[in-house]
Amino acid sequence: METINPIPLDAIRAAQDRIKDTVNRTPLIRLNIPDSPTEIFLKLENLQPIGSFKLRGAGNAIKLASKEQLTEGVYTASAGNMAQGVAWNARQLGIPCTVIVPDHAPETKIAAITRLGGKIIKVPFDDWWQVIVSHQYPGQKGFFIHPVSNPDVMAGNGTIGLEILEDLPDVDTILIPYGGGGLSCGIASAVQPLKSDTRIYACEVETSAAFKAALNVGEITKIDYQASFVDGIGSSSVLPDMWPLAKKLLDGSIVVSLAQVADAVRLLAERNRVIAEGAGATPVAAALNGKAPGQKIVCVISGGNIDFEKLIKIFKREF
């Protein structure tokens, strides 16, 4: 079913109150590049207990589910971060959690899911993507929490937007990694009613820029998705149930190269001592390439769950 209307502001404010005791109110800090012509701020969602913003949406969705819905536990489809969000919340409730993961999921995230008590079912990427599209995994019992288009998940994600406006009321532009659109559309749903002149851009990498491709032709189109160290975002096409909402709420997509993302990962570590995964560094890469308008730009650092081996290669400039 298409999610055409923005998430109501009241639902996002209710989510903020609902999850306030289980998530961190993450800081908004300046990127330490004094020679920059713009002010770039970092919304540090990598500091959540699971190292990712996904704790917000997963927590809100599980808290809103009935006891009957949760009788046989929960499951989701995720490359890692949403899996951790669902598993973390399931463990708090003492209910089972199963995660359908694509075969390219990084070991750091796989290990974290296991550590949180989640059961892992690893499948080929195309089969995993079908779970995302169909909202189910044949034969799997439990309450399915969609990682992207569940309105309760997006309401939880939208609480990031409320915090940004509380800390920087005059923000000009917000840059957000685009995986399926649940984070960017959740934040946009919170920001637009309160500050309609703030521009909100999706950020993608050139190896998986499905939203940009759809915007270019005015409809969903399949692209040649290429897996990379930026494993938290990207797909072969925009989700049908997110396309109407994303094109309505977002001002566009800024596409960066893998090299630019690697540079941003290094810069965050060197200048701010912030460890970001590829997806989390993509907005910074977008801000630094000069394509984002505005003088006060917020980059949502969506997560910091990166394999140490990948991080070392980035530091050695092997990516």
C-alpha cells in the first residue's frame, strides 16, 4: 500500500515522548573545518546504544504493537542496523527476534545482531529485497516490522527532525542518507510543518542512486546496483510504497562517489573523532562537494557500525 501522506506531526511528537527513555537525545555539533564557507553540523545518531538511528523507529513500532501481535515475536529484513534496533527492543521485552539479512551484510552488524539475541536467516540479495517489497518472508512467524515504510517506524525516525529544530532553529538544509526513504521522509514530515523553508535532500552514492534515477525520469526505474563498503543505503530501485511520499517531501538527491564518502569517513575521524559507517558519512560527502544550498547545513550521521577491516582500508586510502 502506498504511503502518500506525510507522517502527522502529532504522531512524531507522541513517538518522541514514547521512546524518550530508551534512546539517546543525540548531540548536534559542528564539523571542525574552520575554512569552510558554510556551517556544517553533525547529528550524531552513531551514538545511539546500537550505533544507529534505527533504535528510534524500531522502538516506536514495537511499543505501539499489541500483546497479541507480539505473541510469536518479531522479525524484520535488514542489512544490519534495523535488525539491531528490532533485536535490542525485542530483548528488552523478552520476545524472540528473527532477522532476514542479505548475503553481503557486514560481519560487524551480523555479530551485533547475534549478540543482541537475534536469529539470522541469510538469503541472496534479490530474495532479501523481495521481503522488503512484499512485507513478508514465506513461512516466518511473528510480527513483521518493515524497516522503511512502516508509518510507526517513520514517526520514530521523525523525532530526529524535532531535535534538529530544537537545537538549530534556523537550519537551512538537512542532508540525509537515502536507503529506502524511511529516515528522510520521517525527518521531512517533522520539519516541514514547523519550518517549511528548510530544504531536505536525500544523499546517495553513485553505485546505488535509485532515487536520483527515479527523479530523473519521473518514475521508478531499475538501476545496476553495486554493493560497496557503503552497505547501509542503496538498492536496485525505489520502493513503490515510498516513491509518492519521497518525491513529495524531498527536494532532490545529491549523489557522491565512493571516494568522496571514504574521504568523509576519514575527515570525521580526524577532525571530530567521529566514527561513521559509509552511509553515515554520505551526507558529509554531499555537504563538502558544494552541491547543497544554504549556509547552515545539518548532516545526519545515521550510524557508525562499520567493520574495522573496512575502516582500516579507508584510513590507508585503499578504497
